[in-house]
Amino acid sequence: MPRPPAARSLVLDAAEQRLLNYGPSGLVLDAVAADAGVSKGGLLYHFPSKEALTEGLTQRMLEGFDACQDKLAQADEEESGAYTRAYLRSTVTPRGEAADDSARLMAGLLACMGGNSARLDAVRARFSRWQARLEETDGVDPVAATIVRLAADGLWLSSLLGLPGLTKKHAAAVLTRLEDLTRAE
């Protein structure tokens, strides 16, 4: 018989869902605990404050993005540029929209972090690692890999901000051109 999810995971799942459903104002510890089916003390055991819960959500989101990139890169039949293509594909859909709920989740997390830029250090460090991997180990032109990453980030940010998206035809052309940049000439 499979083990039930650990309380920490249940709390993170509930917090993420509340953030997606209600925005930052929905990230209330009592409500998160109730949704997770744990006591408030159980929640506080894993996350002693709302800030700690926000950091836990951020860490899980970053680790999930890493895992998604790794899986896509390993499944890519072409080794050169695999991580750059994985970054692109794990960030945006073929329609040029955010590939998952990460844009909405990040919007909520940023609101919870407030103006404290030090809280973004984990995000900055992870982006630095991703950039270094694209530049140093992916086997394609580092400038091209950077252009692809920045374009993917821009499409993702457009989704985060609710900016007008691309038409289906335009999105397909943009993504095809970005994928072309991931292949050695």
C-alpha cells in the first residue's frame, strides 16, 4: 500500500492551491492548515512563519522547474542544445504562454515577499545556475542560448502580467525560430 503524502508536502500543496485560487490574501496559515488536513501546530512545525512557507513554496517551484528541464533534456534525441530547448519548452507552451501555473504562482509569491529583494536570492541564484549551464555546457552558441532564455522568460513574464499573448500562428513562428537557435550551425 502506498504511503500517504508527508505533512510537509500536504501543506505545500494546500498553500500553492490557496495562492493560485485566492492570491496572496489567501495564504492564511489557519486556512492552509485546514486545507492540508493538519493542525496549525503541524504546519508551524514545518514552516514556523508565513515567510518560511513562502520560501518553501519558492524552493519547491524552483526544484520542480529543474526536474522538468532535466527530464526534457534527457529525452531530447539531440544532445547539443538540449538544455536550451528544455528551458524553452519548460517555460512556455507552443502557443507562447506559460507552460504551467508557475507564472501565477510566482506572481503570488512575489506579492507575499513584498519589497524585500533579499528574499529573491534563491531565485537569482537558480537563474544564475541555469544561465551558466546554457552558456558553458549546452554545446550551442552561448549568445544564442541566452537569447532563447531571455525570450522564454519574456513570454513567461507576459503571461505573469496578463499582457496580450501571441496569435497561434505568430507563437508557432516565434517558437520555431527560438528552437532553430538551439541547434548548432
